Amino acid sequence: MTSAMEIAGNVDATTIDESLYSRQLYVLGHEAMKKMSASNVLIIGLKGLGVEIAKNVILAGVKSVTLYDPNPVELSDLSSQFFLYQEDLGKRRDEVVSPRLAELNSYVPVTTLDVLHEDVTEEVLSHYQVVVCTDTPLERQLAINEVTHKRGAAFISADIRGLFGYAFNDFGDEFLVSDQTGEDPSTGMIASITKDKLGTVTCLEDTRHGLEDGDWVTFAEVVGMPELNGITPRQVTVTGPYTFNIGDTSGFGDYKTGGLFTQVKKPKVFKFLPLKEAIMKPEFVIPDFAKFDRPAQLHVGFQALDAFTAKHNGELPRPRNEQDAVEVLELAKQINGKLMEPAELQEDIIKELSYQARGDLTPMAAVIGGMVAQEILKACSGKFGPIQQYLYFDSLESLPRHSALSEETCKPRGTRYDGQIAVFGSEFQDKLANAKQFVVGAGAIGCEMLKNWALMGVGTGANGQIFVTDMDSIEKSNLNRQFLFRPWDVSKLKSETAAAAVERMNPDVTGKIKAFQERVGPETENIFDDAFWESLTAVANALDNVEARKYVDRRCVYFRKPLIESGTLGTKGNTQVVVPFMTESYSSSQDPPEKSFPVCTLKNFPNAIEHTIQWARDMFEGLFKQPAENVNLYLSQPNFVDATLGQGGNQRDVFETVRDYLVTRKPTLFEECIAWARIKFEELYANSIKQLLFNFPKDAVTSSGTPFWAPPKRAPEPLVFDPEDSLHLDFVVTAANLHAFNYGIKGRIDKEYFKEVLKAVEVPVFEPKSGVRIQVKDNEPPQTENTDRNELDNIIQSLPAPSSLAGLRLKPVEFEKDDDTNFHIDFITSCSNLRAANYSIPFADRHKTKFIAGKIIPAIATTTALVTGLVCLELYKVLDGKEKIEDYKNGFINLALPFFGFSEPIAAPKLKYNDKEFSLWDRFDIQGDVTLRELMNIFQKEHELEITMISCGASMLYSFFMPKKKVEERMAMPISRLVETVTKKPVPAHVKALVLETCVNDKEGEDVEVPYVRVVIRP
């Protein structure tokens, strides 16, 4: 039996455009993308769900996508189909959509299948590795699946009906998955291995191994037990966070020291049943364990809908029609009775499915479409664990409670929103239209959000508005997942381009969306002022950094606006809903801090490639940016010398660097840049290592008698420069060109020319020195050369007068990871790998180096689409004004596993003063620019609280220990004047209210925590 991947064959990796796919490559890897780029995909059905799947798959980069939907475009399609417009009504769906989808990715040909339904035969299907059915009758699905299963091709069917959706997979009898999780293999350093039947491996202190029972590991660099090095992978039994057993080692040598273990990922074969068998004995992935019994019911319900449609000439049940719902329920009961394991049907669930059957919601298309697209990529690549075999999802909690739902309110209105009105009713549609929404960010999530809002009709009413802001311009690497942008948009502003794109999708948005280009932060509070925030209905974050998220969160808490937060990391995604007076805020919980490395490890004792990459990244700044900036400061700021002398740190280094870059090593020819790079190679990879080994020879022992170079330390070896070694030469080529850039000297890349120039370079002889102190532990003071003031003065005196170099400025190199022609990543790669060669650390290729040095966040369109769909399902709830915390859901998903987890938000913690409860959403509101005395009296009389201190930002306005005279002066001042007096700055004209923090005593005289104070100083 052949598989989808075997049918696909192989493709050379050079076909992958890394500048386009870079963020996705860090999710899938080169091998998976090579397999994808050999896979042809057929997508049947092109309503909202079908086009969402196609969009995501085309962005991902398969070999080709063929579309099939001969049906004419209807007005109701516009509810969720973002590539159909009013002028397309009556035209064939696939022919209209094909050229618009083709614009998404020039590497993926998009064609249509010009045949009749009955002519989708085995011969036609034989051209495709994956066949996807949406909006397809069950009878037709069964016929297609029979063909695909026999061939070993992958088959996926999916549908959405209102707030219900499902996906089904059949990837054949033997589907091989090379990597189920996509996580990096666990690796670690070994402290000991026992020689016995158990073979217990203990990891170095403070290093958890991260393994699970059943994982496989292999070994390297083990001293004393050489049999383990490169051994066939052994299965582990975990005995603790730092220990695991690998089985019998009694026949091996005696362990001495060192060693690394590395997890080996074993391929797994998945077996799938064909649809005709799976439908009778279904296996479910449970997306929400609070609805554990729901999938089995929906499995029956979707079949009942299909039976109803077949019986009624292709017509689905009418919205909120009781007669149709009763018929669907009876059909469900009949189907359920034939199953091997009948479900316990809930009448209201099946009826609700019937009521919503004509509903076509863009958030549901995004959720199911993102998920199904990822399943297609799994089928093509064998990367990540597939859904086995059914997944049913619903968001019934999104139904409105405060808007009427009846057959009358949900009937078609002859508008593009009829697919949404069928579920939510016309009254709720008006709420959506008159909402004022703000999305912060127009990147991947922002693009999807704006698309969803436009199709939902958000902000299109008389009182509605959409605001979007993003300060960034479009780059080529954005096009792989920020689908509102096209190649011809590169370098344009994201917010304006995205706004124009969604106006095209729904002309009702025209004139109702306003694009800003400003960062949302303290510096733009004159633009995003009180009036702006107070006008909003709700806010959605689409940001890529925590600080900006926290700022928006604080603004939402202050103005008491709902916030829906979301983010993605590769195949992982999360959503959080923040509701005033109900939930905690985004800032209430802290993410773990970013992993950092000890300075001494980076400088002298690296043991992993991550250490050498970070060292190389720091070296990039220290060679090509900071020196040029210091030179420019010296030349432009008269007080530079005095200011530097007044600072701590290594002042000698600063002045020597300025001298070197301006006098002693200032190049005028490119040949001198080559010589500089060659000498820098010697300093970094030979001289510094010789000095380190002079201080700490390989046989050195510590004061306790243990070897100094015991793990995790690795004893280094100095390198001998060899121009025929490509790694050595790469360093010189890249370093010389970057150094030349500092001086505006034209560079070269001809390696033969470099070799010729290098022959004439004289490299100074180096001898290690006694008395050089090297930092061994982070708690030791950093290593600096002792410099007396006379030496320092001599260096300063040797600097040329800035006036003698009038007009001279160096060009600092600003790190840019996505330009493959600028030498930045190439320098860091060679710099890091040479350091790794010193310490016998396995090298990292350019791709991995770019990922770590550039701090790239892996991203893929499938996760983005799904997460944004979940956000919009929560938005329905927010706009409905749901009062129960259990109605809302925070979500966490990992499409690789696949895993879906939902939980109700955490309630805002309650605190107390004088028996009065409050949360982060509460405050003391003071109307008018009261005096300090009046404020204190209000607290005393109305709240029985005695103020002991008041501050505004970092400024202390009042404290009980202030001099009496100063207190008396301030008591009569209005709060605004008091703030201006203390800060010595006027209160900006756009500020309507001042925020004060207080320390108070309650009526018992105890110090208690209370809410902040908001003093409204301007109407």
C-alpha cells in the first residue's frame, strides 16, 4: 500500500524560498516542506470553509491546489467567503475564486476542475495526494473516499453549520509520521551512569532531562563507557526529573566522566479506517472536555442533517423552524439506533443544530479551516500527529442571550449577512454593526481579525467603526501568513494596506475603518486619548511583544473595556478574554522570563551551540555597531570624554576602540579591512583560547581537587587559520565587508582575491601573560584590565581633535536578519561555528543560527487563522454582554498533537478594606480638580480612610513625614497644580484625568491596600 507521501515523491530543497517561508520553516522544517512542495491537493466546495482551507494551504506552499465547485455564487455566500464579491453573483464559484487565491503565492499553481459532479472519477482523483470535501453530500464523500483509501491517498471531509463544525481524516491503512510533536529533541549533559542491569543515567545538577517513559535516546562523548557512544537508540524508563534508566550496562566499561544524551524520535505508523467503517464506529478527538458527550451526539446530528437535505431536494432545515427541527431529531434517532455504540442524544442539542444549519459564520470557517489546512499539511509531509479520525467542535456559548432568536428574527433579509443572521438574528446583527472595535496590530493575527470583522459586519452601522494601528511596513517574509498583503504591497504601511483590502472584501466597511500608523504607548496618548478609548466597545490585541500587550491591557482596565488577547507560537496558540468587573486582566499573570545564559559561560565556558550563537550575536554588536556609535558620539558630543569617565564599566576599552577606529586601525582601502578581519580571527579563536588555557591548563584542578574542566565545562583548543577552510575564510569575508561598511568602503566577495591579500597579512605573535584575571563564576567581578589614570589620559591624548575630522561619521551596522545579502547572519554563523570549533561543539547551520540570533518567532497561517476564529467567537459573547464567567472561554491549542484545551477565565481576585470588597477594576472616582485637603477629607468622611501618602507616577505629592510648612502649602493646591509643581511639567492638554496611588489607614488604624484614585480635572 502506497501512502500520500510516497505518491508525492521527492523535490530538491533548493525549490524552497527561505525569504518567503522563513517563519514557517521554523515550524515545519525543510524535509516536511520538501514533501509538501511535491503534493497536489484537490479542494471540493468553495463556500467560506473551502476558501479558508485553500487560502491556508496555498500560503503554506504545496505543489498545486485544484478547486472544484461548479455551483453559482449566491448572496448568502458573502457571509463567510472573503474572495467573492457582489458582482460575482450567478457566476461559477471555483472560476471566480481561483485567480484571487492564486495571488497569495506565486509558487503554488491554482487551477479548477472543469467536470460534472458525476465525472469526479477514480482517474480524476488519481492526480492528487490529498482530497478535501466541504459542503459535499455524505453519499458523494463515501464514493470519493472509497477511491482515495484504495490508493493510499489522504481524504479529509469537513463542514460548518452555524456554531457547529467537524473534520474527518482518512490517511490510509499505513500512514507514517516522522515526528508527532515537532518539539526539539531533548538533550542534556550526563553526571553519571551506573554499570548494572538498570543502567541509571543521572543528569547534571539543575538540568531536567525532559524525557518521558518510552522515549529513545542515544549517547556521545561518554568517557569510560565508550560502548554507549553512537549506540543504537535505547528506550528509557523515567525514574525522576534528573534520572532515567536505559537497561543493562553491566557488560560495558566503567563510566568516568562527561557524556551527552540526545532523544531520538522514532517514526510511528497510524492506521485509519475508511469513512464507511469509521462512521459506524467513530473515534473522536475531544476538543473541550467540558462537553465530553457532545461529539457523539454531533456525529449523529450531522448525519441527520445530511439525511434531511437528501430528502428535501438539497435544502437544509430553515432557521429556527420547529417543524424541520423535529424532523431532524427523528432522523437522528433512527441513525443513532443503527450505530454500534449509540449516543445519548439531547433533544435541545440536535434541534439547535437544525436551527443553525443554514448558518455560515466566518469565525467557524476560520477555526475549522485552520485546523483542516494543518491536517492537509500533515498528510503531505508526515510531520505532526493527525486527528484520528473525527473532531467535532461547537461554540454554543456564543449564542446571544440578550437578543431575540425566533424564526422571524433569523429569517433571510436578502443581505450579505444572512448566514450570520440565521444563527444570531437581525437584532444581534445590529449590535455587531454598531460596535466600535480597535485591533492593535495589523500583522498575521491583525489581518485575520480584520477579515473576520469585515465579513461579520462589525462596525458597518451608523454608529459603528473599526480602528487599526500598526507602525510597521510590509516585508516579503510577511506574505507567507499575513494574507491581506501581496508582493506589490511590500514596503507599504501594514495598517493602510490591510484596511484597503477589507474594504474590497466588504464595501460596507468603506469609510468605517480608520488606519493609524502609530505605536500604542505612553508617547501617543495625545492620539489615542481618553475620548478615543471611552468611545470603544471592545479591543483585540494582535501584538508580538509582551510590553505592548501589557500597556494595552492597562488602558483597557483603566477605561473598563473588554479585551481579547491572543498569540501564536508555531502550531501553538492561545486566547484570553478579559471582561471588566469579572475576570483578571492579561497582566495579572506573568509569563516565565526568557532564558538567559550566565556571562561567564558565554565569555569563557560555552558548552552548547546556543552559547556560541549568543556570543557571536554580541560580537556583531561589539565589532560593527557599538564602536561606530562611540566614534560618532566622540566626534559630535563635546562632553563625550567627561561623560565616559563619569560612567562605570571598562572606560579603557571605549577610548581604545575610538582610537583604533579613528587612528591606529582606520582603513582607507578594502585590503586593510581584510587584514583587520584576519587579525580579529587570531585574537578571538587563537590568542584568547591560548590565554584561557595558560590560566587553566587542561589538567588543572580546583581547590577541592576536582578537575577544573569537568562537565559542563569543555576544554577548548586554539584554531590555526587556514584560508582553504571555508569556515575560516567565511569569517574573514563577512567581517571585512561589515568593517568596510562602517567606513563606506566598497567591499568584495571574490574568495581568490581574499586568499591573495591574506598572504601578505602579518599576524602579530602572541604570548600568554601572567596576571590576567579570567571570570570563572558569575558572582565574581567581571574581568577588566587595571588601568591607571595616566594610561587613560595617554589614550585620550592620542585621540584626534573632533574639529580636525569635521564631517566624518562612521556608519553603524543595524542588525537585520531577513536580508540575505547584508552579511549579518553569515557573519554570526561563521563567528559562532568557529567558537564551536574551539570547544568541540557541533555546528549550527545558517538556518538555525538565524532562528536563534534573530529571536525569530515561528509562525504558520493555519494556527493564526484558528486562533483568530476563537477570538471572534468570544467577541460574539462580549458584544452580547454575557454576565456569567462560565460563558467565556480561554483557549490553548497545539495543532501538532493535536490538542485543544478550554477553560473559563480566572475571576478577578477580591481584596477588602473596611469590609468593602474591590478588585483591579475598581477605583475611587473624584469629579473635579479638588484640592489636596478636599481629597483627604473625601477619603476620611466618605470612606473612613486616612491618607498617609499620595503619589502620581514617580512623583510624591504628599506624605505624613513631609515638613509641616510644605504640607500646608500643598493642602490648598488643586491636584493638577500640585502635580505640575512637583513634576515641574505642565499637565498635557489631552489628559482629562490624573491617576493617583495612595497609602491609607483603615478605621482601625491599620495600613490597607485600596484601589487607585482617578481625579477628573477636565470635562
